[in-house]
Amino acid sequence: MFKAKRRTVVTVTAVAAVLLAAALAVTFFTQEKDVIAASDTNVVVYPVGHQPLAPDFTGTSLTGATIKLSSYRGKILVLNFWGSWCPPCRDEAPTLEVLDEQYSPKGVAFLGDDVGDTPANALAFMSSHAITYPSINDQGYQIVQDLSQAVPVRDTPTTVVIDKTGHVVGMVLGSVSYGEMTTLLHDAAVNT
Amino acid sequence: MTDVHAPQSQSESVAGEDKAKNPFGAKKKQSEVDPASGGIFEPAPGGPGGSSPREATANVGWLRWGWRQLTSMRTALILLFLLALASIPGSILPQDGTEPAQVQQYFTSHPALAPWLNRVDLFNVYASPWFAAIYLLLFASLIGCVVPRTFRLVGSARTLPPRAPRNLRRLPHSSSYQSTLPPAQAVEGAAAVLGKQRFRLRRADADATDYWVSGEKGYLREVGNLLFHLSLLGVLLSIAAGGLFGYKADKLLVQGQTFADTTSALDEFFPGRLVSGSDLAPFSMTLNNFTATYVESGESRGQPSSFNADVTYTSSPGAKPGHYNIRINDPLAVDSTKVYLIGHGYAPEFKVTGANGKVAYQEATPFIPANTSTFESDGVVKAPDASLGFMGVFVPTGISVGGTLESIFPAADAPAVSLIGYSGNLGMNDAASQSVYTLDTTGLTKISGSPQLLQPGQTWTLPGGKGSITFVGVKQWVSLQITYDPGQIPALVCGILALCGLLLSFFVRRRRVFVRAVPAKSGTGSVVTVGGLTRLDASGGFEEEFVELAAEIAAAEPEVKQ
């Protein structure tokens, strides 16, 4: 009887110890994963020869014009996925506008893809940030789904740089910085 | 779970039987001797540590002992109990995965308690490390228990019956008769009867000097046992497959809106360990209409009576559109992905113009129900391009109670909003994300005249030429849960098979019949003894079966003569 009691105590203690150890192990591993994710760079550069071809898509701009990706062939294209509701998109807007002003004369085209938004909100955003390049009205994320077949457009904002042949040179996940974009644009110009 | 009788339980003696001569008696394996009861292994005093060979053996012993404890049924039961216990907070407290808005609400109403609960992941129980620890250990425990048992069961299902005991009269059931045949033929005759009854037979060796046959029936019990254990493994693997390759996602969709199933379109995405965003099913859907009906009168007035989300969907870009009505427990299935309707609410549509007179915001804005019986809902309108923000309360059927707006019915019969306006920089130009359901009023100026009550079509012109806000109308939103669980069907099939196996192992008995013949003392013929034995004959029935069988064996004599 006494022995059985002692055995139960031992078992329960052992189980508790193993549980604790396992909990610590799981916590440790999940935390480590978070650290890697946080320190991960937000720029993806595809090496030459492994650049995915962006699937063609057709959309309607916020002002009602038809926009086709293939009509940008022969130009380097900066395709920015954004929404007026998204603070990081507002954060990066001035950088993109400066880049547009600098690189448009050099044959680089800029195109926005406005997701999860209404045209009224989007046009107000463009007006207040003095954005002059067009944007597709993509409330339902269909263009995102099309492009996701080639490259992972996981979040908003995401900016994709496509070369003259329609291949994706690289992309920036999250807000862009001036330096990241000029490097990608340089890569796109050198490659084609 | 694993108390289905595995072979090692054969060491328990059958009631009234001599243990030493137990024909079922398998020796208790040495490895099964419990170390804690002073068996083959006694942990070294002082516990693990050191490096001498003896201590190394002790360490291995500790590990083996730990493994045995983990894979023991007691531990499995404790873990199962802990799993059930750990699920309780998951059903009592709102969970981030399914009800993020209610979690937010809980934080607001319990400002002191909520952060503490959050610290131990009680708002995300099923994804918490301690919950994972319990089920991982349970998995390890069950697999460690089931796999060795499966091998033992295969062995047990393949073994021949044991040799006939010397003295059949000592068995619980026995009878004997005089035969006119010599012993060898008498035994052969009995073997023919047993064979016809589909007993598995074992005869005496060719050079043996005694005459006997052993028969055993009821191997289906072991097959059932085996099926149960394998199906249990199947259930575990299916659940694991679901966890690795499945995903769950939430999406709030307003009437008239479309969404394509991509990670950036989803509000919440909980992928399995081996799932990436590119594994999502490439469907898209549009919410054409949502209708909720409520009981209009009587005691249960205001209770919902039906929900219906009318959607148009395409299974992949360019595919032919389909049409479906999603209801509670009637999800839309697109390929293997299911879309469930899990919630709904109101999205009042607002138009905000800035000081320059231009439209800065026009959108049906989802408000979150604060009271799910009256659907009084809270929400915010953010028009950063007009430097205006509003906090609002929406009531679907509003009345004024002493100057306070209250909702008396969940349907939008007399919708109204009460708005408090703020002007200033909403802080949305910083890279930091912020919730679309809250407005940080730090640094903002409250607009005088607040709160303002508006009905559909009414406009509040803000003082000081700051602009205006119009309550355009009301739309509804639905909360959808998108799930892909490749393990669901296999788990169901395995579960059913496990049940079948369990029933087989419960209802089929292993029973053994032995026949021995010795030459009659008179010189001619023989004395034939039939003995029978079953294990765990709790439901009874073997006694009658044995009597009939013994009679049949005795009656078969003339056939042998021919």
C-alpha cells in the first residue's frame, strides 16, 4: 500500500518533470524561430537564370482604364501592392514617389495595385501623397493571387521589380527603402 | 485505450486454474518487471550522473524507466485528462484564432486580469507551448505504447495453439467418453470435427507416444485487437498530417466584396508546420448577400432563426463561377478546402469629406458586435487623408433611453449611429501597423458637438469647416473560416475501424479445446478426454458451446469407422 503510494508520487513527479521539460523545449524552439524571422532580410533577389516569369494579368485602374501587365514589356516595371488602410504603405509612399520622379525618365515604369480598398479612399491617398503613377483597383486581391503563382506576395505592402522581359528580378516585403529599390533597379537594368 | 487485452495479460491466471500449469501461461517478460517494485532494474541511489560503466548503465536504466513511465497506460490517461483540462480555458475564454474581437473586448473589460491570462497564452490555448507539450507527450506515449503492442499482437495472432495439457480433467470444462476406435483414429476423428468448426489445429509430433490434438478458435479477437491498435496509430498519423499540411484562416467579408484566397487577403492565417502561402487553394469568392432572420415575437424574440450567406465563387482564376448558400454547419467546399460561416455583423457605410470638400473616405466599415443579442456594435472610421477620425456605436434597431442610444432588436429595422469625432494626425503615416478597429486618440482634438446621432442618409457637417461625415447606409459582413485538414477523412475512417476492432476484441473470445486419447484398459478402443478453456468468459456462453462440441466429437465416431 505504502509502496504503491510512493510509486504514484514518483510517476506523477516524473510526468510533471517531463511535461515541464517538453514545454520549455517547445517554447525554446518557437522563440528561436521568431528571432530568425525578425532578423531575416525583407529583400528577395532572384539570381539570373532563376527569375520567375510574372504571369500576365489584366485589371482596371482606379480611374477606369484597362491595364495589362504585358503592355509593360520592354520597360523595367516597379509593381507596388498597397492599400490606403495600411500604415506601412503610407510610410513608403514618399520614397516611391521620389523613385518614380527619378527613374521614369530612365524608362522605368511604376504601377500600383490597390488591395482591400475602395476607389474613393485610394484616390484620396494618392492625392494627399502626390502619387502620379496609375494603380489597379484590386479590392478582391485577384492580381495578388495571379502573381502569387510566380512569387510569394504574402503581405501588404510588397514591391516587385520586373525586368524588360517580364521576369521578376526581386521583391521587397514590407515598406521599401530608397537603397533597396535602387539596388533592385540596378540589377534589373544590368540583367536585360 | 490500450487495455484491450494484449498477449502479456495472459499471465493472469484463469479463475480456478492451477497457475503453474496454466495452458495460457506465458512467462512474464523480464523487461516488464517494474523497476520501482524492486525488479530486474533498481535505479542507482543518487540518480543519474557520473561516468563509470555502472553509472552509465544506471543512466540508460533511468532513460528506459522514463520511457516505460511515459508509455504506460497510466501516463497516457493522465495526459489525456490534462489535455481535456487544458481545453477548458479554450472554451471559456475567447480565443485569438476564432474571436479576435471578443479577445479585444475582454482586454477592455478586464484590464488587470487580461494581460496575466495573455502571459500564459490563455487567449491562444491551442497554439500555446504548454498545450503543445501535452499533446506531443500524449502522441509519444500512445505511439510508444501502440507500436510494440502491434508487433506482439501480430505474433499472437500467428501462433499455433499450445500442446494439450497432460491432465485435461483439471481444465474448467472437460468430459470424456469411451471410443471403440484406437487412440490415433479417435483423435483424428475429433480433429476432423474441430477442423470443420474452423479451429486452428495442432497435432502431436509424429514420433510422440501419446495421442492428442489441440484446437484454438477466436483469432478474430487478435485481429480486432490489431485493427484497433493500427487504427489508433492511423488516427494519430491523420491528426499529425492535418497539423503539418493543413491550415486555418479567417476572413471578414462585407456584402458586395470579393476576396481571393491569398495570405495577404486573409485577416488571420494559421498554417500547418509544412504549409506555405503558395499552398493555399487558389479560389476566390464574392459575398452577394447575407440574410439573418430573427424570431419576431414571443419569449425568444431576437433569437436568430437562420443565417444565409449567398456567395459566388471560382475554384481557380478563370474557372467557371459557381454559386452557393453558406449556412451554419453547411460550409462551402472548394476542392478540399472548406469555408465556414462563423459570424456576422453590420458594416455601416460612411462618406467623409475633408476641409477641401473632396471625398477622403467612402467605405462600408465593419463594426464589431459588443452585444451579440442586440447587435449593438462598436467601430471606428479613419480618414487619414482628411485628418479626421470617428469612434462610433451602431444600433440596428435603436431607441433613445433617457438620451442614451440603445438597441432593442438585432435586425436592422431602425439603424442609427452615434459618432464622436476627432481631428488631427491619426498616426497612420508611421510604418507601425495599427488595428483597424481602434482609434488612438492621443494627440487628436475632440470635435465639439460630439456625440452626434445619425440615421441613414443624414450628414453631420463638422464645426470649423473641418469637413463632413454622411451615414450612407448599412451593409452586413460575415466572418468566414477557411480550413483545410487533409487528416479529417482518414481520421474518421481510422476512428470507425478502431471502433470495429474494439467491438471484435470485446465480443470474440479465444477458446481452446484439447482432445487426448489413451488406450482403454480393456485392450480395445480408447478413452477420449475433451477439455476446454477460455479466457475472460465474462459474458458466458462457452460452457454450452463446449458441451455441444464434446457431444459432436463423440457422435462423430461412426463416420471415422467408414
